[in-house]
Amino acid sequence: MTALQCRDVTVGHAGVPALDGLSLTVGAGELLAILGSSGSGKTTLLHTIAGFIPPLAGEIWLADRLVAGGRRTVPPEHRSVGVVFQHYALWPHMSVLDTVAYPLRRSGGTRGQARSDAAELLGDLHIEHLAHRRPSELSGGEQQRVALARALARHPAVYLFDEPTAHLDAPLRGVVLDEVADQRKQQGTAALYATHDAAEALALADRVAVLDHGRLVQLGTPTEVYERPASLAVARLAGPASVLAAEPGSRDRTPRLVRPDWVGLDRASLGEGGAWEARVTAVAFHGPHTDYRLETEAGELLAREPGPARFSAGERVRWSLTRSWPLADASRFPEASQPATDVPKLA
């Protein structure tokens, strides 16, 4: 079954296309992550599906119902979608309980039943103690969890998450992501999750749709997008990467994508066949892992190992590859050989 279809959807602002002939399908119960940088069209896509922005062309279907296309435009309140906004968008005059109960009342429930169901949902999300507070009395993390509860209360056909963790610190981000996953699993509802964070997209999604300037540039499983990106732009969005001019020892001159975890390191004196020499130019310890910037004959390379640092800046090491991926378009970008990493360059 299909929960959502976008067919050749085009949206423009001031003559500039924000979405350009975009088509995609979301299956029932599927979570599709929309991954892209700022300005790629993620929020525009979600707002168009929700009914806040009319498309210039194309069609949007929710299940077997046309909600936008041709002369037909179904208003947002009559579309079966639940939206979690990036900036919470809570009603300042309503308590948390009444905020979550509101969509239940709109769907035809009595005031008492709506408040009872809302209280149960707040309990599921472990925020029942906030029931009688107003938004001004909540932290950012608490407001986002209330916004999530309000969306869940609608029991929609599709959830639309617009970067819901963008303004949360790391611990709260993890809590919200766990709650999204748990509630969706219980309800089995389809969802679109817009984010610029590759780690979120890869961890949450059944499939990932990568947007670039309003165009769908790759659609695949998290593994496909991370390990076999369609272009250098997709490779950069999906996680830290280096691009070598060519794989050492190979006659193939195609530039190669290398993820940090595809690099093996050893001390220069211990390396044997299948390894090449490099110089460590910078080291950064991140707790669970350590990143190394390497200077090699094939270009700069980012390597990552679990645990604390084994090597120091200036040390000679040997490196090897467990895999690499050809990027035919990488030679068109002069910065391609620079690894995407926060390991600082040495002065």
C-alpha cells in the first residue's frame, strides 16, 4: 500500500524553483528521511504536502486521495497529516494537556475523552507532569516533546517531521529520536523526516531521499546512500569522506570515495603487503573514536579508529583500504581531495 505520492511536484518562490519536478512514493508504515543542506527544499516539500504551500504543477496523493493538483487543493486541516515543526509552534494560551487534546476534539471526540486520551499520550512520552503548564513555562526540549505529542494525537496517515531536533542539545536529541521511533513503531504510520544531519537520517530511515536545489538526486536505503553515493555532493551530505585522485596501485584513474572507517592504520615499521605510507598531520580524540588526517601520495585522507589515539601528529604510518567507491564526477571539483572532517590543520 502507498501512504503518499508526489508526482512531478514543482514549487516556486519569486520565480525561483524550490522544488523542481520532484516525484517520490512513501509506502505504508515506511519512514523516508529527506536529507539535504539548507535551501535544498526539505521544508518546502513538507509544507507543500501539509497544504501550507500550493504546488505550481504536479500532484500530491495521500493514500488514494488527491489533495493537491490541477484545480483541487484540500486545506491543511482536512489532510490526514501530523506535522512536527522545527520551531515547536505551540499555542501560548493553551496548557500542554489542552494542546494535545485539541486535535482529538477536532476529530470529533468529546472534551472529556479528548483530555483523557491526551493524558494517556503524555504518559507514553513521559511528560505527564507537564500537563498543566503553558509553553512559556517549558524548556526547548519539553516544548518539542509536546509538539510531538500533539502530532501523534491526530493519528494521521502520514507524519511530517521538519528537523524536529535541530535546536536540541545532544542528550535531548537522542530522547526525541527514540520517542519518534517508538511511537511510529506502535502506530505503524508512514513518515517523512526532514534533516540535514546524516547520522539521524541513516539511523532512523527505511530509505533516504537526498535533495539538492529542489531536485531528488538519490533515493535508496541508508546503506546505499552512505556506501554508494550517486555523486560527490551526495557523498558529502551522507557523512565524512575523503576523495583520492585514484586508488594506489590501481590502473583505474577514477577518483575514489573513502569513508573514514574504511581505512586501516598500522605503524610504518609493522606494515606489510597491501599498505601504503602516510604522514599523520593532525589528530582529534572524540571519545568513542579518534580521527586522523593523513598526508598520502594520493591526496589527503581522513581515517577513524575506535578508542583513544594510537598515533601522534608527525608520525609515519601505513594505511590500507577495506573498500572504496568510484566517483566519476569528483574530478570536476578542485576541493575533492580535501577530507570533510573537523580534524584541524596544523599551522
